[in-house]
Amino acid sequence: MCSCPSSYPASGTPHPVAAHPEQGWTLLCDGSVVFDDSGELHPDGSVVAPRRVPAERLAVAA
């Protein structure tokens, strides 16, 4: 696993250690993987489901 700086617990935000935008994911220093669709996979195996916007909300009014 990667290591976060000692200031990580106080700041509350892990920093990226590897980014692959062409594949749609970023590895954070705490070992979490964050996906472009807003989903997350944590080192303990827990998952945060993507927060998707319903298609009708994406439509642009003319």
C-alpha cells in the first residue's frame, strides 16, 4: 500500500499517487481507487457506488 504524509489525518484528504485518466481511475495515497464516474474502491474491500445523474436531468433545453 502507498503511504500518505503525516499531515493526512488532519487534512482529511488523501492525495493521488497514480492517475490514469485514459482508463478512468486514480490511486490515492491511502490505497483507495477513485473512478471518474464517482465510484470508489477502498483497501478494506468496501465500495462506494457511483452517484449517477438520471438521463432526463442531462438533457439540455433548447
